[in-house]
Amino acid sequence: MKVAGTNESTLKYGSSAFASPSSSQRPKHKLLRRTVKNPAQRPPVRRKPGRSWRKLLVLIAYAYPASLSALLLLLYFVGERWWVTTALLYMPRVLLLVPLPFVLLGLLLARQRQLLWTQLLALALSLFPLMGLVLPGSNSKNPEAPSLRLLSFNTNSGYSGATEIVAQVLANHPDIVLIQEGQFGGGQIAEDLRARYPHVHATNQFTVASRFPILDATEPERLPYYGRVRSPRFMRYLIQTPLGVIAFYSVHPISPRGALNVHRFRDVLHQLRTGAFLKGDPEADLGANTGLRALQIAAVADLATHERVSVIIAGDTNLPGLSSILRDNLGNYQDAFRATASGFGYTFPAKHPFLRLDRIMSGPGFRFTSFAVGCGGVSDHLCVVADIERGQ
């Protein structure tokens, strides 16, 4: 059977009508191949310019409180056992706050507010354990209870003049005055105090003036140290007061300023800038100086421990906050500043104080009701004044 209009040859299997087009007749398509470039030839990835600074800022934010914590541990646990930490104990710790505003500003500008807690921690470490800030407390005075007011003052050998020094002392209305580094043998300071106080005793650098009878004044035996005998640098006074018989210790152990080659605060920067601080043998010099100071304070603590009456210790201790010598020997005594006052309580140097060296402390049986720092402008130290009552 034939189909009309169709050639028979075109219906055969394999005919050209149904054959696939030849390769020459196929449409040409461009072959796409994936090419891999040499990694070494790839252009460097450009990072945002602020990313590395942010990482550095985060590192600093954590490192600041961490370094303060390390310093605190060194000062507390090593302290005067190593000459480097001994020197650091007497440096102005307010300098520890210098990085704070810069790191804080950087965190705010970098929008890293989640790290602000690190700077709050740094601030707390600097102010409280390192600088010795005390918050206000309450220790009200009992108007019906007998009390006495004690003033302790390092008068810097009376260089500002006896009249000016005694005027500052009398302005605080103390019942008992303990003078350290006064004029030798009392001098004019003792004479001016005799005009106002019925009981005055003066010897070498120490003077006491009291409204109440002085029953005894004892200069302790000298202390053997490295083949020499050295002054214990304290006096013991037994005084009959309205609070009973009290043993008062007026203390002034050797200063570290000579061993540090620093006699005035402005000398500190000069010593650091010129390197004079490291001249000689600072380790041996400061070690010997610290050892003598520790021996003198230990002698005070030992004698006071054997008292049969109540004890009050006051004076220029030459021991700053975090001192292990102070903690080991007098740590059991109540500190008038910490018991009643607030702030830092710094007493040296008088113009720009950054160290709390002058203290009033008591054994059991007393209660401090007030504490103040005063007598500015007449010595390189400020005086300390405390009101004391009998307590539990």
C-alpha cells in the first residue's frame, strides 16, 4: 500500500529523512569549563580597618583589671619580703587609675558596652584594696559615757616653728598629745605645751602632753641589729585617764625614705627618670632598712602583748596599707580610721597626701567614736585625732 504523495524510498528505515544530523550540521555551543586559579594568585582579602583595633581594645580591657589583681596579690602576699614590692608599697597608687578613662572612652567609641564591667572591676580594685578607700559607717558617741580625745603628730623636727605647731594641736582640743619627731628633748614645743597641759614629758624625739597624770614613761632597751644596737624608736607612757589606766605607745620606726633615696615627693619622678633609684645596691639597702623597721614594730607588739592594762598604739608607723609588717604585728588591733571614718585617711606627704602612715589603734576594751586628719601646713605629715570610749 502506498501513501499518496510519498516516495517509497523515504519511508525506509535509516533513510535520510529520519537520520540524525551530522556533526557538521549540529548547532555549536560554547563549552563552559570551571577553571581553578592558583591560590597564590588570589588578591588578598581586605579586612575592615577597625577590626584589629577592636581586638586590641578588648585585650586591654581584660588585661587592665587582671594586672591590678596580680599587683594586689604581690603587695599582699609578698610585700616587704622583696625589695621591689617594698618600693611599690610606697608609690602613689592613684597612678593606677590613669589608664581607666582612656580604656573606658575606647570601649564606648567602639560600642563594646558589654565590656564596661571590666573597667568597673578595675575601678573597684584600685579604690578599695589598693588605695584603701573606706565607706562611711556609723559609730555614734554616747554623751553619758566618759571619753578622751587623743592626738598624734609627727612634727618634722619642728621646722615650721613651735608656735604654729602648738596652735594647730590646740585647735583640735585633745586631752592627750603624742608627738613624734619633735624637737630634741622637747624644745620649744614642749615648753609651749606645758603652758596648757599640767603633765608633759619629753625625751629625744618623743613628747607627751596630758590633762591626766602620767604615772610612768619608759624608753625601751636598744635593739641589736647587724652587730650594732639600734633605737627601738618608740616610747611607753602609763597614764591615769577617765577610762582607767592605759598604756600609750608612741611609735616612729625608721623611715624608708633614706633607703629609697627619696626625701621629698618631687624627688620620686627625678629618681625614676634618671635611674638614680637603682644606683648602689637598692636590694641590700632597702632590705636592711625594712628589716630594722620590722624589728622595731615587733618590739612594740611584743611589749604591748605583755601589758596588764589596756593598750593604745599611735604614731607615725611608716607602714602603708597592705604592709605585711603591720598586718603580722598589729593586725589584731582596732584601727580608728577604719572603725569610724571614711575616705582614704592619707597623712603623708601633707601637701598632696597619698599614704596613710599615721595611725591610732587600740586593743580590746575600747570603742572609737570619731577620727579626723588635720594640722595642715606645719609639717610634712598631717596629725590624726580620735575620740575614744570604753567598749566591749
